[in-house]
Amino acid sequence: MSLELPKDRPWLFAAPMSGYSDTVFRKFTRNFGADLTFTEMISAEGIIYATNKTTKYLEFNESEKPLSVQLFTADPRAMKEAAKIVASMGFDFLDVNMGCPVRKVIKKGAGSKLLSNPQRSIAIVDAALMSGLPVSVKLRTGFEYADYEAIITLLEKFRNLGVKFATIHGRTAKQLFSHKADWSLITNIAKNVDMPVVGNGDIFTVQDAVEKFNPNLAGIAIARGAIANFELFSQTNDFLSNKEYREINLSERIDTFLSFLMEEIELRGEKKGIIYCRKQIMKLLKCVPDSSKLRAYICQIESYSNIRKILKNLKKKLA
């Protein structure tokens, strides 16, 4: 299978996020310019045992493609079996998670903990490649501390196995999401490995992308910055394509969010869809001055029509 990504400009990815990157979210990121989107991080063991929760994570439609499934495990045998299953489901890529810093994941030796166990991480990547899908790896700059040389050595071994690209988040696992993502370290790693490297971390505005991206990188992966802000993909896509990007106002984002919310409701039902999207509504309204009371109030609403009315009235005030 060929790597179906742009060859004439840097790549733009919608990085996977637990609790956000469902089928509707992925569709919107693609519609707004992401070249590749990913499922939430999914347990290889959960796929093997076909738990109901895991099965829901694997749902997708053609509008999301090309689409990568991201798997995590500390067991190469589980990766091999799960990778074969997802390969038969129609995914275009398989991404191996070596970046998750969440305690319950690293306690199992998975996610970013694999950076402390190069032999096991290599075995897991090798098992993923047996699926026949193009394989990529998501990782951080280290586990307890940034380890420039160790990451380069590991990526070179991955390249020799046949890994197509790596996405690097510019923090260590210990840092979680504190401190600033170190894009200079990501860039230096990219300079010294014969593999495409995509940078990730702290892209919340198109200006962030402009400041952090450089030609040594194969592209940019946007995660938290895209929450209730799908327009960030269209802006960043324009920048990476050497086009003039335009500023996006909150009024436009409100319209997009209401469309997004409606599709989540169609997928989940009104009450569940609204509850699922509450954290995104909070993100949308965060930049509105003195909005704490509005956010508290809207969190109690379980009717799309009422949420729409409130947001439309907000639009009028912003006009």
C-alpha cells in the first residue's frame, strides 16, 4: 500500500486525542484540511477480546480517509494479533503509540514507558508491520528526561524495520502537558534521522504553526488546539501550502461547532451527544470575556435548540 500523503507540501495531521477523536471529529478535521487523521488510542488487547467499548472506537466512514488506527500495548504478540484484525477492517495506516504518559497505561509498560525499553518497543513495531499496513510511531522526547541520542537511535532502528514516519511530541512523559513543547529538540532529531518527522505540541493558533515549523520537519500534527476550532486546520493548511491564511473569528467557529454538535447528536442521541460535547463547548467559550456564568449555565442544558439559541445570541453580541 502506498503512503497516500501530499508530496508537494508538508503534511498536516489531526493528532489522536482520547475523548475527542471520534468518527465525527475526524470527519470535521478532514473537511477542514487535515491530510491524515487518527482514531483514539486503542488497546490491542481490547481489539483481540472485542470489548464493546473498543469496538465503538473502531467505527469510521469513508469521509475520514485516509485514516490511521492508533494502537497501544506492551505485548508484541497482542500487537501482532490486533494489527491483523484492524488491517482487515479497511484502515489505511497503523500508528504505534509510544507517547501516552497516562499512569494506567505506563503501569502496564505501554505508551511512553516503551521509550525505557528499546528492545520491547522494536519488537512491538516489528509485530505491527506484520499487518501489511504502513506503520508509523507516535512518541515523546523521552520518558523521565529528554534523551536526544536514544530517540535518534530508536528511530533509525524503526526506519530499518520499515516505519514510514514518526510523530514527536515535544515533551517528556514526565512533563505530561506542563512546560512548553520543545520544538528545537524535535527539529534536531529530524535533522539527524533518515525518516520523515512530524512535530506535535502547543499548536493552538496558526501563528504557533508559523513560529514552530521549519523545513527540516515533514509536517505538523495538531491536537488540543483543534478542540472547537476546526478552522485551525484550514489556516495551517494554507500556511503549509504557501497561501495567505485568513483570521477566523469566534462567530465562524460557533457556526462550525453547531454543525459538529448536530452530527454528534445524530450519532449518539441528543442527551448523550450534548454531554459528550460539553467539554468542547467550554473550550469554545473560554475566550469570551466574563463567560464563567454562561459556561456554568450552558453545562446544565440538554436541548440542542436551547444551546443553539444561546450561541446564536452570542453571535449577535459579537457582531
